[in-house]
Amino acid sequence: MRGRRAVAAAAAAAWGCGLAASPAPPVAVAYRPDRHDYRAFRERHPEVLDPNYLPFLAHAVSLPDGGDALVFCRWEADRFPLPVYVAPAEIPEALQDEFAPIPAEAFVAAVEAALVAWERDLEGLVRFRRVSDARDAALRVELVAQVAPAPESTISVLGRIQLGAACTVTGPRVGDRVPVSFDVPELRLYLADDYGLLNPDQVERVAVHELGHALGMRRHSPVPADLMFPVARDSPLVRGPSEQDVNSFLSLYRLPNGSVFRLLDAEGDAAPPPAPGPPPGPPRLAPAPHVDARFGYELRLPAGWQRVETAAGVIATDGPTWDYDATFQVIVRGYPTVAEYLDRYASHYVGSGRVREQRRVDVAGRPALRMVVSGREGPVVEELTFVEVGDGRILAIVADCPEEVYAGYQPWFRAVLATLEVRSLAPRGSSGTP
């Protein structure tokens, strides 16, 4: 992301438990996916759903006719329903809470729930079949009633899966596809950490994560709000696969197996990317507005920017959420005036940065305050516009980009802001239409 942060659609608190990283792939890859390669791939494959972190699912392989490539590799459709064997664990008394013991069957049920979650969210593209004999299984899930290994004092590896040889190239590349086969025979789930036995909900979330790898994901999501992020989340906000998780795997299973994301050069690195900044010419906005009926506002976002709805508004980025330069975000808050909102949050928006401009403006026919802050998050400029709606709400509109391209993006930020329309919502308890 060239030093930028990844967009997180929801905050999540970490357990402090890492999910296992798999062994190194057959090909050493220094390359990190970027939005330019992603856009080129996306143009060839319009079936891909956004937002996603699809490039991080790719496997690095050597091609029979020479060279290396990043390819998408997964179970073929005729392997489903995939036979799965869940090996039950015998839980020693030393791990149990004597006042609230957890039966071993609860952890088997947790794995079954994880299988159902993927079947449901991937719309039937993947299906599983429980088998009672490990010899009949394509995938074995082993429940290990031991304290998870801890490579570092603050990290517990709650799941392990071997992916180094999961993707096998079976023939030479033909166009933008490589014949491949995919096989993951086993994954392991640990049922305890240094604090004792995990609860079944925790094991279910770890199982969903590891099953994501077993379905074809080689790396991890770079976005902390995703279930496939490398650190487990113990938060009510992360109960299952996120929109990006689902879109990534739906896209994987809609793509032809063995699709090439990118050929790798000898160093495994990319050619120099295009110069940062917006495309030349005047701002180009989407022909239709983004309408948020939840909060009673609409505006036209830049054409082609990716948008993600959040619990409080929307975020739009000029690239995928894992690699972008500029963002435009609307946050709706329940404060009667901008002054009251900033009394509480001004320090958050300024931090250790410098306020280089502050003045009152009129936005969408309503009083507003504009602040331009630089240096709060490195060499980034944030253009903040706080709009007072007049019905007990304010809109905090945050647009940002690197300092070096702010002059180019500023007209885009202002053009979007000029399209903002806000309507008052009916007071609580009113029968009026908001």
C-alpha cells in the first residue's frame, strides 16, 4: 500500500492470537499485489466481485515451460460435496473448568457450523459432506486438545494447515490459464491457549479462517476487519466472513481454475507503477449518486472508485481497500452542532498534525467548518468538512491523500462535496417518513 493504511470497515479487538502461517511456497515471492495489476486483471475478468482482496488468494508456482506466476488454485467443482472427516478430541480434565466443563461434541459442532457458514455465504459454490471414516475424506479436520504452540510470548497459533504443496501445476500455460490441481488433506485446530480451554465460538471462528485456506487462499487478507486477516478477532463485530471475505471467495470459485493473476519476473517484483495521483483532466464523477437511506444523504462519488458501506456512512477509495492513494469518507454522528462534536473529537482529527487551514463554509445549504490537516499520519493531507444538518446530526466528511498529490486530488474532493444533498430525518417516535 506504499505506506498507506488498509481500510477497515469495522473496528475489531485482537485476541493476541495469530492464525498459523503456512510453510513457504515453492516459489519465493517478494511481490506484493498492487491496484494497477489488479485493475488489469479485473478488466479481463468482469465476473470478479468488489470489494475483495482476491490477489492475496493467489499461489506462487513454477511453470513447466519456464518462469513463475501467481495463479488462483482451488478445488474443482466435481470434487463437491467435499467429504470431510472431523476427528473428535479427548479433552483432559486439566484443561476443563470444573464448574463449567465443555463436552467434546461442542467443538465438533463448532467445526460443522464453520462448514455451514462457508456453504451459506458462498451461495452453494462449495459444499461439504461429513464422513465417519477418515479414509473416505478429502479433508481431515483434527481437533487437538492441547495448548496451542506459541512461537512468540504473545502469539498462540490456533490453527495449522499445510499449503506449500497444495497447488500442483499439471501442464504448460495456455493463454492466461495454467492447468492445476488442488489438494489440502488436513488442518489442525487447537482447543486451548495459555488461559485454558477455548469456548466453541472461538473455535468456530478459527475453523472458518482455516477452512478459508483449505478452500484455496494462500496468504491472508491485509484488512483487519476481515476474518481472513492473520490475527484472530474476538469481537461481536466479526462473527463470520466479511463482505470482502465473501466476495474474494465467490470470485475465486467463479474464475476458471488456474487463472493467472500475474507472471513474475526473475526478481518476483513489478515494473514501476504509474505516477501517483488522479488521471489527467477534470474530475469525473459517477453518473448516479450514492444514496444512503439510513442517514438521509446522497452524493456522487468519483467514477470508478471502490466504495464500502460502513456502520456510520461510506468509504470510497481510488483503488481496492488494500492499495489506494486517496479516500473520501462520510461519517454520520448524533451531535446537535459541529462545535459540540469538535469539543470532544478535535484532538482525534488533529493529533500531532498541523492545521493549515480552517474556515467556515456553506455545504448543501447548511453551515459547515472546513479544516485541512497535514502530518497527522505521516506525509498525508486530510481535508475535513463538518456539516451541521440541523436535526441533531452532523456529517464528518474526511478526504485524504499523500501530500505530493493533494493539489491533484483537491478538485476531486471539492467536486464530490458539491454534489452532497442532505434531508432531515423524522424525529424519533414520529410517524413521518424520513
